[in-house]
Amino acid sequence: TTHASKTLAVPQDYPTIGEAISHASAGDVVSVAAGVYYENLQINKSISVVGEDAKSTFIVGTGGGNHALAGITVTADGVKISGFTIESLNYSNANNYATGIIIQGDHCTITGNIIENNYLGIFCSIQSYTEITGNNITANLHDGMRFFGGSYNTVSENNITLNAVSGVALEGYS
């Protein structure tokens, strides 16, 4: 059987982005209205998560000293994320900040977001064919973006400024 893709609206259909993701199937779109969402999202299926407007649709992640905690953690291939400001809750200690986005899938697209005030803006671990385009990645407390392994990733047309350590860090790259 084929699945007709559907759009799940937050907060109209589901009160939280996480709840909409849990009800989504591969190919669906989670459409998020402007607002502030205090969530650490796990995206474990090939869906698109789209904010109404990056300047007014916020995902605020909780850290607490574990950099494996992120505003968004992607563990599936083919995930698309666009139209959000993704940031950490503020803490007195920089090490408590959440990472913005952790990508552990291939063929993902991160576009048109504002990624700021996190420990790491984006962390990509051994994945490939990911596109990170047209984002503002700014004022993160460590790196704007860190790749650890992987290949065939595209990073283009991003504004990467004022990150405390590196704009883009590459380690163990093939």
C-alpha cells in the first residue's frame, strides 16, 4: 500500500512538535505555526518539519551539560528542516547549553533556519549527502558547525558569524 503524504499542523492538530512527529509517517510534513516551542525533538522518520517563519518560530532546546541533547536530533535519512530559529535555553555555564541540531542520517536538508545561541550550532556525525544551505548560524558558544566523518555533504550560502571557536570545523573527514 502506498501512503498519501499528509500535513500535520502544530498547534492546530497536535499541541507540540514532538507529538506531531510521533503521529507522522514517512513523507509527511509537520507544519509549525509561529510561536516558541520548548522541546528537544527526535526525528526518526523521513519527514519534513517546516516552521511558519524563522524569525517567529522558535525551537528552544534544553541542555544541562549533555551535548548529546539537542533542540533537534535527526536519526533518519531524508529529513528536511526549515523555517525555524533553533536555540538553547540560557545557562550560566556555557557547557550546559544544548546543541542546535545533531544529524545522524544521510540525505538530510537543513535550510532557511536561524541557528544561534547553542553550544554547537550543527553537529554532523559520519553522515553523507546532507545539504546545509541558506541558514544564519551565529553566536554559538563553540562551533557554528562541526562535521566528524562523512562525505559528499554540501554547505553553501550560509551566514556563519560570531561563533566562539570555529565557524566550520572538519574532523576525520573523508
